[in-house]
Amino acid sequence: MNAKYEKIVEYVKKHVKADDYNLRIAARNSHETRFAQNAITQHIAGENIDIDIEVAFENKTGRCSINQTDENALADMIKRAEEMAVVNQPDPEYVESASAQSIPQVKNTLDSTINLAPEQMVDIVIKSIANGDKQAATVSGMTEKHYMEIINSTKNGFQGHYDLSEFGHSMTLKKDQIETKVSFSSKDFNTFQLDKEIAHLNEQLASLSNPQAFDAEKIPVILRPAALMEFYWFMMWMMNRRQSDEGMTAFTDQIGKKFLGEKFSLQSTFTIPELISVPYSWDSVVSEETYWVRNGVVETMPTPRYWAKMKNLKPASPFNVYVPGGSASEEEMMKMVPRGLIVNRFWYIRPVDMKKGELTGMTRDGVLYFEDGKVKHAVNNLRFNEIPHDTTRRILTMGESILCDSSVKMPTVLVDDFNFVDKTTF
Amino acid sequence: MKYLDIAMDAAKSMGADYADIRIQKSTTETIYLHNLSLKNTSTDITEGYGIRVFKDGAWGFAHSNIFKDDQVKATVKRAMDIALLSAKAKKGAGLTLAAERSYIASYRTPVKCDPFNLPLKEKVDLMLEVNRMMMNYEGIKQTVFYLLAHKDEKLFASTLGTRLDITTQFINPMITATAVMDGDSQSRTFDEGGRATGWEWINELNLTEKAKQIAEEAIIKVKADTLKEEKPRTLILDPNHLGLTMHESVGHPTELDRVLGWEADYAGISFATPEKLGNYKYGSDIVNFVGDNTLCEGLATAGFDDDGVPNQRWFIIKDGILNEYGSTRDTAPQIGLVHSRGCSRATNYYNQPINRIPNLYLLPGTKELTPGQLIADTDDGVYIQGRGSFSIDQHRVNFQFGGDFFWEIKNGKLHRPLKKVLYKSCNPEFWNSCDAICDERYWQPFGVVNCGKGQPNQTGRMTHGASPARFRNIRVGGSQ
């Protein structure tokens, strides 16, 4: 741990008068280059730190966070939190801070990312723009790198420290009415291949020429990994153990039951080195190899520490997301159904009915219509109203899982009868 | 503060074409009460400075939380270096900035009772009373009271000679009751979205009475029928609901940076392109939208924006026609405008300012019309209160909105409560179907404090407002 953070930890340890405390430090160093319409429009660099302390006198709590590291600021932070706790009302759901635990060692930081120079990042942008110019199109996106250090320290002995690096590059190409996007995000800059990303982007652009009008209907759909990631993220968000136990979500009383489709599993895992795997959560829940859903059976759900204590459960927190895939190619998927759509991405997904688990959202960045095993043409964007856990029961086949975000790996899936309900007029 | 001068002197000596510094301290007090458990009682303080340098038609922005002379100078240098790098990837001669003069001014949100000075106990006691009241109702399984108070203290200096001292603040109480019954779960929420004022607003709201209403309506809602078949119906929308509708379908499409395609990779672009200015029938003749950063208690009202441009009031849609955009100093010249409308805002010191929605509202109807008269004049329709599910495409054309509470209207009367109502429409169909707006007596503001936009993402705030309004032939139905 950086000496500067150790000093903060020691200061807090020495000066907190409260019965209990939970200290979290999140330090971040970022460089973000944003471009649009073939030029850089924003360009940002700097370091931040967030020092957050939660204290408790018996079961009365108070919290304060600051971004200054000098002793006066730390003293003021502790004072504010403690004063708040003293006058606060007791919290009947208070749980004492986490105790010392064995924390998994994970390599989330790569020198290739940390050492990336701003000049290299601008060079990536310039090459991306050059491709836009070559395609007689506009290109917009973001090139970013981040380095983070996270420290948790509690009165009861939990001591955690980890760091991570992240590189990201996205490109949205717009030519006349066609828009399409690729994005890359990884802890390791060395795995980034700009030429490959550009080729992929150009391939998508070419496939979307001459779009034709298509009315909404229930139809088989091939969801590419970026689309699936958006869609199932919301399902994961609704898989909350307490809310489910209290009858508020579709997952109520579903633990141990085959509530999802047999082909579908959902994990947080350390077994895939390319995924960022944080070793513990904000609330000091140590990450453990977890199947949330195994072959359709709900094994567990994210469970906060209070609810775990109440119900004699193990607290659980997702630390990355992995949906194991299969081996089917898009060509093979297209042959499995008479006709259908291929969706690149979704956009603006929102819950419609929490109890049913129903969501709405739009397609974005390219939709293709296929028939008789072949892509026929691009179509307009569509709106869906769908229930993600229900769609897992309609998965016909899956492709290989790929990295679609630094902490998410998803496959392409073929889902039957996807419920599109409206279309765009552009 | 000396750092203003140190930064501006350094920027000038390094040859900046323009530069500014924004020293910002943001303080947030959050009290989150879940049932009777105080899940979070916190004060968050973030302070630092962001320095923008404009050089050779390109921006560089660097930030720091270290208040030392050398660090300020180093941050200016970093912003300059970044601007020079940015200039390697510019289009033509690069960006230009709209003309602006210098100002020496200050602004402070008018507050009678500062919530930051109020004893915590007073706030928590009220919150506990509200949640207890809602939990007394059989069937209410979860109650949430979320109270947010936020203050931004900014010092701004630019190489134009501007020096600004601005303090803005707002308060936002949000109460939700969730009923679980008969295999369903439904929530009802009181959320006016925040207001730039003090605790005096909380006293006016009578939240214990609101709590009873929210709990009772959550129970009514969980037992209510659904609208199954989607068909064209008449909609009456309350001001709270309209706040979000206009935010998504008018506010975002008329941000000039989106119109220019600057948000193409993330938040999206806009159908309301410049050739439509002055001729595009965005809404019916009675539809008038005003951008107004001078609005009293408005969340975007701050005296000046983060470009150092004074707050203004202007028509965005006039008599149904697209009139103008919300703009900044770097977006306005792109369509030939001489001056910015002052819509450049950053959330935190470490954010580069972006083109934001101003306070934006629908002007009330000019003829005397009460909500009761509007309902009495409607044979068959749905009245929607509050905000619910909302989703719109990245061009801001096609959308689907829900709501928080629904009544079926039959023969001019509220006939029965409903749940899970959704409507689908698009621009310009929706605002052109508006055939009645209640008069100014029924105009209410509605704040948005969580407008996500930009990369890295920023959370902006602004106030909307409307009187209840009626829309004809909108596709309305129930969820699956």
C-alpha cells in the first residue's frame, strides 16, 4: 500500500473515538480523451481521492467523506462523522464492521495500461478519425485509462487493499443515417488491437447499408454480447436477496429452483484471468467463486451483510459477471430459425414492472434482418418490452463468451420470440 | 483567493488563447431511511479546482485537489499540454468561442433556513415520523425516505477578466411506499425532484400528510386493474409527469452539443437539426417552451454558467415552432450564433463543463382552465400522475413512458384507478397532439437532480415546469 494511504489508515485508527468504524479510501488517476465529429472535443486529466469513514456508537451511525489528505481534514472528517452518530437515532439494522479475513490475491493492474502516455492515446484517436475520414463518415468516441487503489480498514480488523488498471476505447461511426459502434475495455492495454477494432467497425458499417422498414413483432433474435450485457445487467440488479425475500421482485421464493432456462448460468469468477475481479466489496464482503445461476437454477443472490445476518445466510456481492457460452457461430444460429434479427446493442433500458422483472429499451448501433440462414438487410431500430429471466428459457443456442467490458464476459445468444413492440421513425 | 490569479497569470504566460479556473467545494448531506433503519447519514465534501485551457482551437482540462501554488501552476501546465495534444486532432481551424465580456459578480441561492445548519435530530425525527406513518398501513412492506441537501461554492476566474463568486444549493426529499399484496408489488412515490431553496420548503410540504396519501395510494395501486389492450386514447398528464416528458423529448433534443453530434458515442444525437430552426412544427400552436436560467428556485439558476456567461431567458419552442437551442461558448459558433445562451455546466470541480439543459418549462395555457374542467371535458382517457418507467431512443424521437399513479377517465370523471400503464409516442407527433393546457394557477415546477450525460458521466440538475395538459390519440396500454 502507498505510504500516503497507510498514514491515513494509521491516523484514523489512532483518532477515532467511536465504538466501531469502517474506513474506505478510493484513489483514482485518470486520463480521458473524448472525440466527436472527427475532432477532440474534451480532454481531461487528474487525480482524485475519496476518503470515507462510517462510525458507530453502539448502533447509532454517522458517515463523512472528504478528498483532502492533511491531518486537519482527517480530524474534521472524523469529528463530523462522530458528531452525526452521537445525535443520530439508533439503527435497528446496524451490523458491526467486518472482521479480519483472508482476501484473495488478484492481479488487476498491468504496467501496459499504467504506462500508456497521453501522446499514445491521442495517436489512437487520430488513427480512429483517419478511418472515419476514409469511410466518409464521422467518428465519435472516448479513449481512456484509469488506475485505482482501494483500501478498506475497519475497527474489527478487516484490512484490504487492491489496485486495478483499465483501458477503454470506443468508436461510433455515423454515415448518413447509419450509426454503429464498437467498444473495447480491459485491464491490459496490450490486448488492445486498434486495427482489429477498426476492421470490426467498418464491417458493421458495411453490413448496415440500405436499411429497410421493419415493424415490431415477436421474432427470434441473435443478441450480440454488448446487447446481452446491457440486458442482463438489469436482471442482475433485480436479483436482490432482501427485496426478493420481501416479495418485491420476480425472484421471490426462487432460490434452489429452476427459474431460468437450463442453458443459462451466471457467475462471478476468479478463473478467467482477463476479467477484473475485485477481491472484496465496498461493504467488505470478500469475493468468493459464485454461481448465481447454474443451468437455470437460482443458487444465490447478492445479499447485503444485514440481511445475511438476519436470515443466517452468507453475504454475497458480485465482483464480475460471466455468462458461459457455447460454440455456435452466428451463421449456425441463423440456420436454426426461419427468420430473425441480429442486435448489436441496446440503449436506455429501464424497468417497467419490478415484480414481473419486465424491462423496456431500444436497439442501437445496428439491427440486421436474416431469413433462410442469411442476412438480408439492415432494419430500423426497435423497442422491446421483455422479461430477461424469461428470455433465458427461450435461449436456443449460444456462441463463445467474449470480453465485452473489463469485468464482463458474455456470449452471443439466439433467443426465440423476443418481444419487440414498437419501431423508430428514423 | 490567490489561486485564481496564480492560475490566470500562469495561463497567460504560457500563451493560452483563453483559460479559466473553477475552484469548487461541493457539500452533500444524505439521509437515507429504509423503514426505520438509517442506512446512510452522511456528509460528503469534495473540493478542488478544474482548469481549462483553450489553445489553437482545442481544449485541455486538468484538475487537482491540492491547494498549493506550485500545484496550481503545474495543473495549468498540464491543461496546456493536453490542449496542445488535442489540437493535433481538430477539424479545420478547430473550435472557436462565442464572444463574451468580463463580469465581476456574485450569486447566492436565496435560502431562509439552511438545511446544513439545522440539527440532524430535527431532520431524522421528521423522517422517522413519515416512515412510521406509512408502515402503519397494512400491506406496506417497504418505506423509503431519502433526503438530499447539496451546496456548491464556486470561485471562477477567466482570462477575459471575469471573477465570480457563486453559491448554489438545493434540497430534495423523496418518499416511497411499497405495497406487497395478492402476488404483486407496487410503489407510490412523492418526489418533486428538488428545489433551489432551503428547509422552508420542507415545512411547506406537510410531508406527514403526503406520507398518508402515498401509503394509501400504494395500496390502491397494488389492487388496481391494468389496461390490457393498447389503443389510441386521450392522456391528461400532471406537471410532475410532464417534467420528465419534456426533459427527455424537448430538453435533450435541443441541447446544441447533441445537435452537433458531440454526444454521438454515448448519450446520443438529436433529430432537431439546425435547418429546422424557425420552421419545424415541434408542437401544436399552444405549445411554448422557455429556457430560463433566471427562474426563481430553479436548479440551474446560478447567476452565471461555467463559461462565465450570464443566465438568460429565451424561447426554445415558440407557438409550436422550434426557435432556438440551449448553447455554450464552444457550441454556439458552430451554427453561426454570436453569443452563448449560458448552458455550460460541470457537476464537480474535476468535470469539464458540458452543454446542459437549462431550466426548461412549458408555458401555461392563456385561457382559464382548471384540471377539473379538463377532466370534465374528456370522455375517455387516462390521467397520469408522477413519473415512472421512461425510455427514449438516441435521436430523441421514439419514446415509451410510464407513470406513478393512474386514473381511467370515463364520461368526464375519474372512473377507476389503474396500474402498469404505458404510453408510446414520438416527436413531433406527441407535442402536436397537445390540445389543452391548464392556466397559470396550476403551473408547478419539477426538478431533475440526476440528469446523466457525458463521458465521464456527470449528473446535472435543472428545473422543469408545466400546468396539467391534454394529449389526444396517444397509444396507451398496459405492460405485458
